[in-house]
Amino acid sequence: MERTSSSPAPVVRIVPWSDDDLELLRRANAPELMDHLGGPESEEQLMARHDRYVELSADRTGRGRMFRIALADGGGDRAVGTIGFWERSWEGRQVYETGWAVLAGYQGRGIAAAAAVAVAEQARAERKHRHLHAYPSVDNAASNAVCRKAGFTLIGECDFEYPPGRVLLTNDWRLDLGPAPAP
């Protein structure tokens, strides 16, 4: 569903991931949300992911952060998805990678794009890496549209391993975060 110009932009906040966000991760593990990523994870895999998210969000060394996406409505904030950024080596350089999931009932409202802009600001504030990359499947039209709307530049197609052992054909989208400090 496309948001019309008369529709107000969603009020989106990103909130650092906490122990309390496990149920959101379970809800984001739905088959329709995991289709482009090899399918839903087992409970053991979810627990390991949650632990990594909590650990990353507690880290203050610039390795990255994970967030829940919160949609502000009249009664407060509603958790509607996940987003984050983390370090990775890409083509011989250290960069940040980002990824997100918005629950099915909240898609098509501009929430993911607003969250991607907010997470890019968090990554930029670290002043550690020059670029933020996203690697959606070439077949994932919605996530590729999020990259476009959030200001990323399409670099091209590439093979990307996710989950480990499964190679996907993805688009490499890059956002310039500005100069990183000299090493």
C-alpha cells in the first residue's frame, strides 16, 4: 500500500534493543518476513540472535547498535520492527551494514525508510566508518525501495552469504556517512 501525499508521515523512533524485546524478535521471525533470508529461525537461533542484539546494544566501542522500531500513536509507542547497524569487512574495508524487519501489519507506510534514516544518523554519529551498506535480495522489491527512499546509492548486484552457507543474489546499496577519522 502506497502512502498518499495527504497521509501524515509516521512518527518513528528507534529505541536501543533490550532484554524486553525478545517477543518482538519472535514476531519478526514470521515466514513472510523471513522469506528472503532463508526462512524462520529456530527458537535456539532466535535466542542466540537476541543475546547478540542485547550485547551489541550495550557495546560503546562503535561496533554498532540494534534497535526496536517504535511507532508513536495516541497511546504511546508500539513496537513494529527491528533495525540496526554493525561492523563488517566488505571488499577489503571496514564498513557498517544495516538490516531491518517491519511487522507485516505495518508495512507500506514509510516506517522502514524513516527507521533507516534514523539508524544512519546513529551510525554517522559514531564517526568510525565512511559507509553504511544494505544488502537486500534482488527479489525483495520492498527492501530495495526502502534503500532508495532512505538515500542509499545502488552500487550493483553481488553474491552475499546469509545465513551462513546460503549464497543470495543481493543488491549492494551504500550510504555515505561522511569522513571517518583518520586511523
